[in-house]
Amino acid sequence: MARTVSLLGSTGSIGTQAIDVIVRNADAFDVVAIAAGGADPAAVAEQAALLRPALVAVAREEAGPIVAELLKERGVEAEVIAGGDAVTRAAGVGADTVLNGVTGSVGLRPTLAALEAGSTLALANKESLVAGGALVKAAVRREGQIVPVDSEHSALAQALRGGAAKEVRRLVLTASGGAFRGWSREMLEGVTPEQALKHPNWDMGPVVTMNSASMVNKALEVIEAHLLFDVPMERVDVVVHPQSIVHSMVEFVDGSTLAQVSPPDMRLPIALGLGWPDRVPDAAPGMDWTLAQSWEFHPLDEEAFPAIRVARAAVAASPLHPAVFNAANEECVEAFAGGRLPFLGIVDTVRSVVEAYEAPDEVTLEAVDRAEAWARTAARDAIAAR
């Protein structure tokens, strides 16, 4: 019987690759809902015509009637909903699997809705776990309900099958190094958004690519690994691996290390997220072991890229500080893209905002909202004052 799927962020990088996997395995998956921001109503309608979901959700209110009309013209019957809670409603329909490929902390409410509905959550939206980690963990109803879709965390989940939790010494996340791999802090002065968007290995959306260049993406992944696998932050390490072939590693107490290896293709972790714990045949090409190849590993230069250090401090400070870290970064990335903040100012500003925040004792959804709002205001004020 086909597994039902609700696909959030359907028009983004994760969503479009997920659709490729689903279409090629139509007998295994049945898409019952799709959700997107709605900036491109025609693309949403095209996806709905292809997948024939019962529910189509768009966050932009004005996109709803456009999508509905386009579907009517195509003879496609589907309920179309629009507005601020539309994506969350699509997450809570009770599908077997909800793939959350939304970008940013706006993915938190859909994440909670999917968990509360009892769905397996294939999580590509790391920001929702970072921003609301305590809330997300409290909403989990059963072991294995969250399946990571980030290539690094998917790799860790696969490698962790090789031993018991008590046997794990540390997790090692690999980082491509982004657009500025090997650059010193001095070399990073004056770099442009266009340069930051030139990722050497991966085809990702602009926000994730910018975060990769600053290593903030890896900082978020360190927090995510800590929360997903219940491993202390001090036992989650990062190593730079330019080839992006080894996606992450688990070191065990006996000195053994297990690594997950595959060409850099997001369809593999997406397929595993959709089919977990089963593998989807031919989800992506495998390694060609007939070719000579070399893999490199380098220590992370934390002077040039201090984001992970700031993330560790945020986790140590309080459960709400990571939400401040993420929200401040989103404001800083937008300012950098708009020419209002230099590249090095991104993490420097995030650090100053994190250090200035005083967290309340209680962690609620409203407290996360207030922390994020405070962080955005503080970041904008800091940017304006530069």
C-alpha cells in the first residue's frame, strides 16, 4: 500500500527533488497535500496537476484564488487554502509522512502540527528544531517519529544503526566549506553576495547557500544533531571535507568510525526520509568505485568562521537562545544580500545579539515568538548602528 505524503515547501529545492523521487516511485507514495509560499502560483498549480493532492496550501493569501483558477482551468479537483496558517493545516492532515522542506523558523508550527497529528516527520527544516527544540522534543509521540533529511543528519542516522547509543563517543559532521573554503578572515572582508551564492558542490536555495558560506548552516546543524540524537554539544564536532562524499561520521567508544558515503545528491536523504526505515531503490546514483579518487579532511578555521562557537554558546545559555541565534542570522543574511551589512558582520552581529539576550524561565511557543521578534529588532538596530 502506498505511503501517504504531505509535502511542505513543494516549490523549493527540497520539494522539487522530493517530487522527482515520488514520481519515479509512484507505487510507493501518494501525495495527499502540498504546501508552498505561493510566490509562483503557476508552479504550485503545475505540481498539483502532476501529483493530484486533495489539499493545496499557499501561505500568501493573494495566491489562493490564482492557484484555484489555474487548477479549475486544468480540470484538477483539489481544496485550495491560503493564509498564514495554511501550511500548518497541510502539515496536520494526518499523512503517513510529512516532509517539511520549508525554509526558516516559520517551519516550527508545521513541524509541531505534523508531530501532534502522529505523522512521521521527514525534517529538512532545521530552523524549526533549532528555534523550538524543547517544544519539538516534547511533541514527539514515539521513537523514530522524526527522520532527518539534511544529508549530514541522514548520514548520522544511518551510521548510528551500527551501534547502541551507549557506544557512541562523538558525532562528526562534515562541511564542504562553502563558497569561501580555505579563506582567512582577512580575505573575507569585502566579499559580495554573488560570491557567497557560488557553492562548489550543492544546488541549494539562496538562504541555505548564504548560510553555508558563513558556516551558520553548519552551526545550525550542530544544534540539530545535539537535539536529534541526544548527544552533548561538546561531543558534536565538525571537519571540513571539500568533496562532500563522506556526509558525516559516528565514532564509537572502541575507536571505530562509521561513515555514510555517496555522491552529493539530496535525492538520497530525501528518499530515505520519505521511506524510512526502508530504502527507496535507485533514489540517486551510487559511487563509481572504478575511478581513482581522493578525499580530504581539514580542521575548521574557527577564527575565520566563528559561527559554530557562537552556536555552542547559545545552546549553553538557554533553550531560547538558539531561536535568537537563528532569527538574528535571518535578519543579517537579508541585510548582507541587500548590501547593508558586510559578510563578516553577519556572525559578528549575531554574536552580539545572542550575548545581549536575557531568556525567561518558561519555554512556550509564544516565548519562542517573542524571542525571535526581540532578536530581529535587536539585529536590525545593530545593523543600522554600524
